[in-house]
Amino acid sequence: MTLTANWSYPTAIRFGAGRISEIAEACIAAGITKPLLITDRGLANMDITRKTLDLIDGAGLGRAMFSDVDPNPNEINAQAGVAVYREGGHDGVIAFGGGSGLDLGKVVAFLAGQSRPIWDFEDIGDWWTRADADAIAPIIAVPTTAGTGSEVGRASVITNSETAEKKIIFHPKILPRVVICDPELTVGMPPFITAGTGLDAFAHCVEAFCSPHYHPMSQGMALEGMRLVKDYLPRAFKDGTDIEARAQMMSAAAMGATAFQKGLGAIHALSHPIGAIYHTHHGTTNAVCMPAVLQFNRPEIEGKIAQAARYLDIDGGFDGFCAFVDDLNASMGIPKTLAGLGVENPDVDRIVAGAMIDPSTGGNPVKMTEENTRKLLLEIIG
């Protein structure tokens, strides 16, 4: 099978090894003549970033980059990026990297033409209609990890630096116009990042599949996304140069992010405040939370998970699926508790309060109350 294709759902996606070579063509297709490449500090000096800048510069589109981006990007990073964008007279953004670079790049393109502060566009009710849609700059997304799926999302997760709360900034036009999914860009990911990002994709698929909301297209995508992770994440973890595994994981990441239009749940509701307060890796935190959340939701999801287990060729129904999750985590060195992430004596009250206001709470199959959320968190703390 040739793992190269052009897709138009959920947006225009150029998928395949080596397709970063089409970055300048993608810019022109999106109407961008002077892009600002936005990435994180860790990627700023890597070969894949320099190569991309060379391609842009060689096409006469300039060589501008902003990389003052934290692992959990915040409004300070966003303000700095907007200033660079405006001062440089740019007309579009290349969001390049993992979740942090992609989310920050998207929000800079969104905010550059707005006059209101960032928190006025939080994903609450119809707040997105406050934005001047015509002033949102075009976005090209280039993921360099396989997990977050932000490249196909209509929102950015931004941390409020004052309150240490993760907020979702939403607008339909934040969806990138063109995505380049080139698995060769993920070859350099170290195993622990391969694991954490891959398990993030798995969490997206599991929670979307279990969400009680009606969206059969997302349901099917979530199920197949789980299969791709099951079959290919262990391969990518074992051999980072396995291009087939890297490609299939990029597909799983995009599928998970598309599927969670159906909803997320307690995994993300807890992971968001934990990550915002203690700066843990998002996907790895999701993986730590997943086993306890599956048991928490068992009364409502046992049948669904048994159905998924049959599709995935996992014996034992719900219990077999949970055993598979435990074994997958263990095979990649995922800690069983938050202490293994370096979170000692966590502030339970603060995490629970954050979980209760997180948008993901509303998609959990079992209603999350302050009491049962606290109990769940204590199980994850260990």
C-alpha cells in the first residue's frame, strides 16, 4: 500500500513522506505570500525546521520564524507572537511542531487581526461570534508529532498564566486551510515523546468513542483510530525510523482530533488542570489517567468498550480492553500514578476545581460531581 494521498476532510491534507517539499506551494494555495513560521523553542534549531525555512525562503516567501513558545503555550506567548506577526507585515502563519507550536501558531493567526483580548474568545456559548472572521489570517499546519491532532482542529488550547487554567479558544476559521502530514518529520522524535503523543491520540479516540453524544461519523473514526494506535504505536516506539508506523500514527492523530468533535471526558478534564499547574506532558498525563477513568465510567461504557475490543481483536471484553491499556502503558514506561510524572503532594482541591469547569467534563459518560471527581483523582494520585 502506498501511504500517500490528498484528502479534503476535515480540511485539505497533503499526506505522505517527503511532502514537506510542497510547503511553498501550500502557502500559495492558501493565499500566503509572507508567512511567519511559528514553532516551539525545542524545534527552532532542528534540521527539519531549517529545511522548511530553506524551502520557504527559496520560493521567495521570506525566512521569518517565531519560537518563543512554552510547552503549555499561554497568552504571553500569544501576545509576543502577534507583535512579531504585525511588525513583520505577515499575511499568514505556518504552524509547525507538536501541540504547542500548532496551538500557538493558530491562535496568533486568529488574534493578529482582532482588537479584543484573547479570553473574550473562550469556547463558551457563542463567544466565537465576537471575532472579526474576515481578519483571521490563513494557516498552514505542519505537525511534527503524531498525537495532538491540532492540525485538523478548530480550536487552540491556551493556558492562562495567571490562573494556571487551560482555556479553549475556538473559531471555525482557526481550522488550517492546508495541512502537510509528512511522517519523515516525526522520525527524530525520541521514544518517550513517541509514546506520550501516541497515547494522546489513543485517549482522543477512546473518549470520543465513549462519549454519549450522537455523531456516528466520529464514532467510526474513533474506532479505526484505536486500531491504528494498537497496531502501529508499538512499532513506532520500538523503531523510530519505521516510516509505515510513523505514517499510520499521523493518520491516527488526525482521526482522533476529528473524532473528538463528539466529545471528550474525564481523562482530559483531569489532564488539563494537572498539566497547567504542574507542566506535565499532556499525552503522558492522559495515559496515566486513562485506566482509572475507564473504571470510573464502566457502568455506562462497558458495552461500548466490549464492542471496541471485538473490533480490535482483544479478548475479554471490557476487562480485556483495560488489561490491554495497562500493558500498552507499561510497555512504553508510562507511570501508573502522578508521582511518576514528578507531581508530589498535588493540590487536590485546585485540580478538582479545574476539572469541574473544563469543557471536557460535559462529554463524560458518568456525570462528574465534585465528590466523585475527587475520589477519581485520589485513585490516579495513588
